[in-house]
Amino acid sequence: MEILIQAKKNAADPQMKAYAQAKLEKLTRHFDHILQARMELGTEKNKSLETMKVAELTVHVTGRTGNILKAVQSADHMNEAVDLVVDKMDRQIRQHKEKLKDHRRSKPTGAIGQGSAEGAPAAVRSNGVAKIKRFKLKPISEEQARDQMDELGHAFFIFLNEDTQELNLLYRRNDGTLGLVEADLS
């Protein structure tokens, strides 16, 4: 596994980079198909003018169900932010590994060894859209939406609000808090 650690604007000293390196090396204990782990350490000021330490981690893994996992965490101290982001990534890697196991179990035996079109590039529409995802929306609460967004490691989550029966967008703001966009379909 290749490990890259970058510090923005002197956010981390060599000792902190060594700490982050040691933490990242432990990611392979659950999954040994990690190609690269890249951590960016930085600081940002939120609206209350407090300086928060931010750790952003991007991991490239092998497998069919997505090759890039991302996590961002902020805290008062850099080592705390590193610990939080590595723990979050550890959970994502274990979920990725389970997806791969489940996918292998469900593959029909006749399909093994047959060629597939997954290596072919996706057709890009004239408007630039290369991939379309469709999913059924079941009404869920804001808390369930937050849990699913955190579980997936996404920065946003679209859901049908069970209270209002309207489409909502939950998103993570730069300061680490959550924002909610409520669509008015009337």
C-alpha cells in the first residue's frame, strides 16, 4: 500500500505525519487490497472563528463495487481528527470487504469464466452525464438519513422525509455540521 500524507499551510509537523503514517498502516489489517491511502491534513475556521483541525482521507482499493473510499473528520486537535478519520475509513473498508464477499457468493456458477462488458467504457450522453443511478425512495426519518449517509461515507444523501412526504437533501457542511434542503413540490 502506498501512503501519501500532505499538510496544508503547515497544519502538521513531522511528528504528526509519523503518527498519521502509523495509523494508516493499520488499515490493511482487515483488507489487504488497498492500493493507496492519501491523507490531507489542514485547518479551517468555522463561523464562531474557532480553528478546527481537519483530516481528509482517500483510499483506493481493488474490487468491482467502487474503487475509491473517502472520509473527512474535524476536531479541536489534529491527532483526534486523524483518529476519527481512520476509524471512519476502517468501517468503510470492512463494509467494502463484506460487499465483495456477498457479491462473490451471489454470482451464478455459469457466469464464471464468461466475458463481461464491465471493462467497456460507459456511454456518455451529450450533456456530459456518464452514469445514472436509479433507486426507490422509501420514507425515512432525518436521523435514519444521517445514519445512512455516515454509513456510506457520502457528503450528501437524498431521501423521502417520512414526516413531510417530500424530497429532502441532507448534506455535510464544511464546518462538519449538517444542512438540510427541503424541496417544495407544490
